[in-house]
Amino acid sequence: MVQTLPAKQITLQELTDKFGLQFIENNQFFREWQDNIPEINEEEKHRLDRVKSSYANFLKEPPLLENTVKMVVLSPLLDLAGFYLPPFRIRSEKSIEISLEDKGVIIKGQIDVLALCNQFWAIVIESKQSAFSLEVGRSQLLTYMLANPHPEQPTYGLILNGSSFRFLKLIQGETLQYAVSRIFDLFNPGNDLYHVLSVLKHLSQLAISLTKPC
């Protein structure tokens, strides 16, 4: 009998048991959030400062739900990173299904936001409400990333809850391996959104370079 599981209920232990997923702590495995990230200009910094101020204002009257986080924080970031313009397309609430026939399991879920360049998955995004820890969604995001129809390329993900952001990288080779970036937090000194935007821009450039022509 085939068992159907919702992606949001999958645990990291189940991903390890069912897929052999390995967490890599080698600093060289995931350099894309650290190396060759583009500079952002003063206008972009000004807009990101407004995003930070807007989010802080919304926090005065909790709870800050997932859709509000998407509207106030995520949407401006995707816009500034160029994901709303050609060659990219945005898919929200995209349904995915992973079938493990040998284990009698089907995993189903809906990706919050998926940025595509042609058919290439540029980045998979999972948004949580502000009260949730990022760790709540790590296994859920990884499950979505495993559904990438082009496993020969690395898959990049972002999980956020409005104030905190973490990037993930998944490689599907002989073994499934993933790593995470440091956490960027809106209330660190300065504005960590600057670095988040730079990483998003870098990932958009990588997607274009891997899929020419888009």
C-alpha cells in the first residue's frame, strides 16, 4: 500500500533515512553565498532600509503571518534581484510530488515561491510567519529542492521568516548532500538585507549562465 506524506511533515531524519541525505559542514561546499557576490547601489540600499523599517513597523502588532512576510519583505527582494523580469518567471504555490516506489511512499507539497529561468530552477523559497524558527522549515524546503527535475545542477533554496534568512545548496550526485549559509538577521547591526540581495543577484546570474539562451 502506497503511503502519501505531506512535505511539511517530513523530518530531517526521514530525509536521511529515505534519501540518504547528508549535511555537509565543509566551508568550501557552498561558496555561492560568499564569493563573487555583486555590489548593490545606494538606491537599492535605500529601498532595503525602507523594507527593514516597514517590517519593524508591522512587528508592533503581531502576529506577522506568512503572507504578510511575503508581501513586506520577500516581494521587494525578488523585485530588486530581477526575478520579476525576463528571462525569469515566478511560480507561487507550485505543486510537487516525489515518488519512492521501492519504499511505497509518495511525498506531496506546494512550493511557496519558485523562480525559473527557462525550465531551470533558479531558487526555491519557503516563507514562514515571523514567530517560527527557520529550523521549522528546513526539512520542508529540502524536500521541495529534491523535486528539481534537473538534478544534474545544484539546487539553491532560501528560507525566511521575515527577520531571518538562510540559503541552502543541494547537490544530487551519487549521494545527496546539502549545506547552509549563515543566518542573516534583519536586526543585526547595519542591514543584513544588503547581503541577502547580493546573494539573490548572484544566484540569478548563475541561473542565466547555466541556461543560455533563456
